Amino acid sequence: MDKEVLDNLENTIINILQTKIKDIIVKTRKNMVVVEEKDDGDSATIADVKIGEFFDNKLPEILPGSSVIQEESFNEDIYKSSLKTKYVWVVDPIDGTTAFRDSNNTEWCVGVCLLEDLSPILSLVYIPEKWLTAPHLISANKFRDGLCDFGKKFKPTNGLKKYKYVSHIHSDTERNETEKKIASLFDDNEIIRVYTGHSTLAQLTDIAINKNKIFTRRGANIWDIIQGAYLIQKNGGAVFYENGENVFPLNPQILQFKDNHLIMPFTISCNLDIKDKIVQAINKK
């Protein structure tokens, strides 16, 4: 795909997020309707469904021949088809649905990513409310270094704050041995619990912008991670597995399809300058 086509796609998605998707969010948040309480502790609202349906229809229209992976419609047929398709969109209609359902919690977002031969070439994360001090629509594409915010070049904060390690794990588990090794490197540590109002994708976008966190997540769906992971990479960070291997290009052999989920292995996100330090700590006997 050439630069002009990708730039036009980016601008189109930015416009869609600020108009069609924002309109769905405003209307559905005023009249919150929960359509499914899922067995794993998650849930889906009418916003998840409507945004998912919109992208299922719209994205192949603006990029003919592409397919869409998104949380609310994903199934085995779509999975098998995506493995044979050059261009695949990965969408999370609402990441952080528990937060979305709480009018006082602003840690939720919408994520869209475009893969070409299993490597991201375009990613956008829309955080409509003031979770990171202000609303953001952060985007990156393969022809541009750095990030944009609402389509304009993003100016990062000056200097690095003290690193904070955050592990995002299920509510009934504690840190595993790898997480404990990472935690031992840093004085500032926090555990946040899945399904208690936290968004992995929002956390990853925070790393992309501020570069002051080390963030780990085990066993998360691809649509919870991939958009933010690409933003981090394009702004000088790294997202990798326990062995130090970068997550991109995606390796379908290590992604786990199960019960209409597509799970990525344990991932670690950080600023690039401390990646080696973390990998060494993990592999230390």
C-alpha cells in the first residue's frame, strides 16, 4: 500500500471516529443498555454492538478486499478467512466496557488497527473522555515517525518521569514469577485488575504518549493490545514476549484461537531503553 492511500485511510478513520462513532457513544451512554454479561466477567453494551456492526460494514467498503476482526462478531470462519487475507482490520469497539458503564470512570477507548501481511501499518486509539488529562485520538502509520493526535503531529512531554511498573491481571490471580522479576527492578509498582474498570488499550496508549510505564498483560485478546502496541513501537517503545521477541510481525503459530477469542501470549510494554534490562531480569536464574 502506498503512502497516499494509507494517509487517506487514516484521515477517513479519524473523521469516522469523531463523527459516526462519537454519535453512537453519546446516544448509547445516555441510555445504557447491557446486551450481554459474559462468562469471563466481561460484558457488552449496545455501544459495543453498534460500533462493531458499523465497522464490520464500513471498513471493507473503504478498503475493498479487506476483512475485519472485532470482538462482538469474531468467530472461527472469520479467523480462518483472516489468515488468507492481505489486509485485516482489528477493532475493539469499546475497550474497558466496565469503565464505559460507569459514568465516573473515563478509562475506556475505541481501537482500530490495519494489518498488511500480519504487520500493522495503521493504528488509531480514540479516548473520548479526559482520562489522560484531555481527550485524545492518537494515530500512527508506517510512513511516518512519531504519533498524531486528532490528525496533527503529537508533541510528547519533555523528559521521562520515574518508571512505574503496572501488571494487569485477572481478579482472582496474583503476579507470576516473570511479573515478580520485573517488579523487583522498580520501586513503584501497581496491580490493576481485569473487569474492575480498567482498559488495557488505554494503558498502552498512555505508555505510547508518556513513556513512563512498564506494563504487562497475560492472555489478552489481540484486539485489546495490537492498536496500542503499534503506537508504542512508532513512538520509540517496544512490545515483546517473555523471550524478548517483538510482537510484530504477528506469528499466527503462537496466537491461540479458542471459543471465538484470539489470545496473544504474555506481553511486556516499555520504553525501548529499558527493554534489555527487563529481558535480562526475566531470564536470570
